[in-house]
Amino acid sequence: MIKMSIKELIQKRTELKRKKPNFIRQDSHKKRRLEQIWRRPRGSGSKMRINLKGYHRKLQVGWGSPCEVKGFEKNGLKPVIVNNVEDLNIIDPKTETAVISSGVGNKKKMAIVEAAVQKKITISNVKHPDKFMTEMKAQFEGKKKEKLKIKEEREKKKEAIKKESEKKKAKEDDKKKQEATTEEEKKTEEKKEKDKMLISTQ
């Protein structure tokens, strides 16, 4: 057996994929309720099961890509899932590529991309790391500005509420003072009337 290199195996895989038919379920192109996913034909009178000419191809051994290259990318590197910066230490940049997990947040993703650029590790998820970094930085700056604006607006609202409460208190105090003065005036008037009455009776 002649051993083939990874590049040759990948080339063979691409050639196989060009010829590879679209394996679909029997009669899924006729009936809408059937999804176009592969399901093995089981009917006793199924023409597809017998591999009759003119019917859809059945999934068989031989259409698969070579085992040595299964899961490899087109550039011949094996993908390795990365969740944090420490996971990059395991990767060999000559034979493997990093794939950033979908659950990783933008802040951690930025750190991973920076570390990968320093170690010269390719990332299959991020095609242009420099562009990605600039975009993310701009995004973070925009978010910071928005947060500052929201803080300023909240402080302004608080100040306005304080001023309104102070005004209300001042109005209430004025009302109380006015009421007190009116009560005193009433008392003085009542006293005067009583005095008049007393003088008139004498």
C-alpha cells in the first residue's frame, strides 16, 4: 500500500465530494411532509432499495472521505475547539487550527484572538483577526459611552427630583406659615370683638 500525504488525501476528498450525490429520503422530493434527510429505504417493493437505474442513489460505503483526513479543513489542519487562552498552549500551529467555541463571550474572544496572533495560530472562526479586533474595540468604546450617557441622565433625573421635592417642601412650609398667620389674625379679631362687646355692655 502506498501511503498518501495529507495534501493528496484532501485532494482526493474534494474529488469525491464533487461526484457525491445528494442523499435524500425516498419520495421526499414528491411529498412536502417528508423532510429531505437521509432515511434508509425499507419497503419490500422499493426500487431505491434494490439500486434500480433512474432512482435516487442509496447511501453506501465508498462515498465517505478518507479516515486519515476526516474532520480536517481544506488547508490540511486539524480543528481544535478553544474555550479560553490556556487551551491555545495545547495547539501545534503546524498541524492544528483553533476553533473558538460558540459559548465564548466577546471579551474572552478578544483575548483568545490576541494570544493566537502572538503565537501565530490560525483561527478558522475569525478570518481577519486585525479587523475583528478593531471592530470589537470600537464596539466596547461605544458601549462605554452609552453607559456614561445613561449614568449622566440618571444623575440629572435625580437632581431634578430633588429640586422638585425641595420646591414642594418650600410651598408646604409657606402654606403652613400662611395658615398660622391667618389663625393668629382670627384670634386677634375675635379678641377685639369681645373687647368691643365688653365695652358696649359697660
